[in-house]
Amino acid sequence: MSTALQSAEKLLMDNIEKANDHIHLSNSKLSYDDSLKAMGPAIHTEGVQESQAPDHASPFHEDNTPFLLSYVGASYSIGTCRPSPVHIFRLWQIYLDRVNPLTKIVHIPTLQPYVTEAAVDLDRIPQNYQCLLCAISLMAAITLDERECRELLGMLRGILVQELMARTRHALLQFNLFENNDMAILQALVLFLISLDAHGDKQKARMFSHAVLFIAINMGYHQDGELFNLTPFETEMRRRIWWQILLQHANVTGMSQNIFQGNFSTKQPQNLNDVNLFPGSTRPIEPRDEPTEMGFVLIINRVMRFVMDSRRAVTNNDKFPMIQRFLKLDQGLQEIERRYIKASAGGVHELALAFRSIVSTNILNILDLSKERHEQGDVIFKPEYTTSQDTFVESDRVGYVYTCMDKYHFTWFARQHFQRHVLVSLGSHVR
């Protein structure tokens, strides 16, 4: 990464924690000061020379300015590279099948009418939803292989992804992203972040993840919607989005020391289908006590919570036995499986079962290893304990997860999240 990008990333990281202090309650509604606006100069092009700027073909580059490091918003009509109605519907269906089950950050019943309208005339739907549909189309394209792109859309994959990435970026540039408080735009930003990481630009994705996290904090997503008396629908959607941001941020930072450790009160998403959520309704929503489309997300979020809590415990020298933390995680995952996961409920549930099995196996291996590395009856966890745990990653169980991923076209997710640094992270972040 260039010195300029490293400097920009450091500035973002230094200010993420400060953002927590700028969100407060006022008349039961969210209000916030000028902290985000003030961050503009810090994440602008300070110190970036023209020779240091990313290549013009990069989605981060416009007018020699790194993407999201400026407020440049060139006049642009999304319709100038408008997808055909057939493409819109096909990409939407691909998103529903391959991306939505693993992310759950958009409300499908709300979006469906916009998709139908966009297939007729994209300019007839609000700009924020145009932006979101662009990001959805991009994510759908990311999941396709070369043969599928040719057969389903009649295009080369590289060209399709590049066009959709450019279109999404231009759509985002229509908004002042550092002052906007729109859920659809934040959803688009999250999907764009995922697409950047999946497309292989890890360095810029990492810096972009800091920006998305910072924006979310300044929108108050780190505080649970119940504190602001928001509707159950908005509260639940904010939870889904926030936890997906945490997951993506942890992934692109490699589960490193840069993982977010700030204070937040946003609860984990509940076990609800999209059809159980009604925009505008003020009636409390009770989570379902049965398998739902949230099964896999519940498993992933529980593991994410464990990783974050373990990192915080190490930082704070918490004396609570780490063995008990591992056992509590395993019990929690088994409870989710017992109540909310069912193999016959579909591919994402089969994947959830396989992933839960991997995590539990890793926990048992770590606990067995710890028994051999103790002093005076106290279990000691050290970084070197996990350096030779290749068996965790190379096990038959991991192979089965990849088989499930391939079977249900979730391979894009495996490439991002089931890499060595993620699968071994259960042990590598405890001391």
C-alpha cells in the first residue's frame, strides 16, 4: 500500500473511536454534531501526489482523487449504462439465491417493487434505491463465473464486473456520503465493500472498511435502535447492517489488532424472516422459535461476538478463564443449531450446520491442546499455541464446507471468510 493510503487509513482508524463520543440522544431521536464533517479534510487527498494516486481504471479513482477520499461527484446518469430489464431481473434473482442468504442486510419485500419498477425505467425510482440496486447487481455479478456470465448475461465477466463497479461508484458519488443518513445508501456502501474485497483489492478494501465503519458510527448504528425509540423494523435492519459491517471489517483486517474494539450497544439480529418485518409498524416483534432464513447469520454473528469479546478480554487482562469462554461459545452455537437450524430448510442451513461443526471441532482441539500447555493447573493461552493448527483448516470438515459452498453457489463467500486467518482465529486472538 502506498504511503498516502497508509496515512489515510491511520487517520480513519484514529478517529473511529472518537466518533463514539459524538452521538447522543436528543428528544428520543438521534442527533450528532459536526465530527463527521470535520473528518473531511483528514480523509481527503492530503499528502496524495498525482503520481501516488491509484490507476484511473481503479474504482477508487476519479479526477486523480482516491474514491471516498473526496467529495467529487461528477454529473452522471446511471441510465447511460443502463442494464436491460432481463439483466436486472436475472441479477436480482442471483442476488437472492447467492448473496442475500449469507448477508441479510436488505429487506427483500421492500426492495421487490423497486426492482420491478427499475426494469421498466430505472430513473423512476429514488436515487438512493438506484444506488442500492447498482450495488446489488454488482454483488450478484461477483458471484458468477465466466461461463455463467456468458450464458446468463451474454457478457465477459471482467467487463461486466468493471461496468457494474463503475456504475455503483458513480451512483454513490451522487451523495455526500459523509453527511448522509440514509439506510439504503449505507446498505449500498456495505455491498460495495464486500464486492471490493471479493474482487481481490484487499488493501483498498481494508481502508474502505474503516470509512464505512466510521460512517455507520456517525449515523448511530453502533447504538441499538431501541434507545432511540425507532420502529421494530428499523431497529432490526440496523442490527443486521451493523453486525455485517463488523464482520466485513474484521475480515478485511485479517482479524488483526485493528479489529473494532469500541463500545457499542447494538444487539445481535433476531431470528426473523423478512416477512415478519413490517416497515412503519410499531408493534413489538417476537423472534421466531423455528428455523428461519437468518440461520447462518446467527451462527456467524455469535462467532464474531466471541472473537471481539476475546480480543477485549486480552486487552483488559480479564481473568475470566478462557476455557469457560470457549465452552460458552460452543453451548451457544449448539443452542442456535437446536432451535433455529434445520438441514432440510435449504442450502444456507446445511452450510450453517457444517460451519458450526468446524467451530466446535476447533474449540475441542484448542481445549485439548491447552491441557498439554498448563502451569499449576491454570490454562495458559499464548500466540504460539495456534501456529501449528493447520489441521483445523485442512480437516475433512472444512472440505465439506467448501463442498456445500460450491453446491449452493456460495463459493464467493468461502474465498473471503473461510481463509486460514479466519478459521484459526478462534485460538489466535487469546493469550
